[in-house]
Amino acid sequence: MNADETANALERPPEAPKPRPPCAGDVAAIYRRHLVDLASLVRADIRPTEPGTRAWQHAARAAIRRRLREHDKLPEQFFEALVRAGVYEPDPSFNAQFIRPAVENFGRRRVQTALLGFLRGGTNAERAGAVRAWYWTCMPWRHKAHAVGIMEPVDPAEWASLADLRAAWREAILREFVSNEDLAVRRFVLRELTLRNEDYYPADLRVLIGEAIRIGRTHTDEHIRHWFEIQFKA
């Protein structure tokens, strides 16, 4: 791939949604602030003696979860608070507590669009967090009636309506892996890479597939190299 091809392929779409400027401070402090903000919205009492500790985080999440369950429909101001808490939640097992209510109350498209914005224009911490959170926005699947072994989305019409966002996500993930040298980000986006089928990408982006494979196979990180060895073993 020559320099002109790389530059053209890596040019970011001008219509990409942009998250607001990142908060100042370290990632743990930002996460703590988002929990406090969300707790304030839901009027959850989180005042332990040691804020920021793991025990405090568990207590805060539990208090927020209890209060969220008391709402039949969340008001508009909850959207950003839930998504930001989900993006900054460091444990992929717990970010569902924020992302699922956001999807249920504000729709899958809106939440996925917000996460795509973080992936395209956020800090590295927000990019990694968006990838962790995306999993909980994906539609569940079920066995298709009268068709053994065949799965289908639980809502085929909604699945079809979100095809544009899935394509945009695949493109953003590919661009991020190729262009972003941050190790943590590359490790997270690795889980979302779809490289074995070029048909998932428009023709002008396929040049990046070869570049991504080259980067992965020659990367200094053993985890990344091993993933590519497994995916593309002879």
C-alpha cells in the first residue's frame, strides 16, 4: 500500500458524530465522577467513607441499579449520564447495568450512534470503553422456527434497519486498529475486527484489510500476534 492510498483510506468521515470534550483528570477519577452524577440523577444515596475504592464502586452501582428499576421511563437527561458511565465502566461485566437501560429507554440506534461517536472522536480511554459497551447494544438472536440450527434476530425488521450502523462500526473498528497505536485500544478493537470476508467493506476500504493483517502479524504484543495467527493460520 503506497502513502497516498494509506492517507486516503485513513481519512475520517466528516459526518462522524463527536462526543463532547473529555473531562479533565485521570480515567478512574472521571469514572467516579460519572457514577456520582448518575447517582444524583436517580437520587441514589452513595456516601461511603472511601469513595473510589472497589467496594465503593460496587455499592454505587448497586444503589444506582435499585433506583433505576423504580422508573418506568427514564427522562431525557439520563441518556448521556448512562452512556458515559457505561463507556467509563472498566469492567465489561458491569457496564451492562448502564447500557441496557439506555437501550431500553432511548433505543438501540441512539445508543449505538453515541458509542460510534466515542470510537471515532473520543479519548483512547473512551474508544476502548465504547468497544466494551457495544456488546450490550447488540440484538439478541433466537432459533428460527421450523429450521433446525438456523438463528435469526429476535426483531428482523429492527436488525435490517440498523445495517448502516453495523457497517459504520466495522469501518471505524478497522480504521482504529490500523491508525491508533495505543496498545489498550488495539487490544479491545481486536475483538471486533472482521477481516476474513472483504465483502463486509466497500471497495475503497479493502486496502486497509491487508494493512491490518500486516500490523497484527508483526506486532510486538504477543496477544495481538496470537490472535492473528489463530485467525489466519494456514
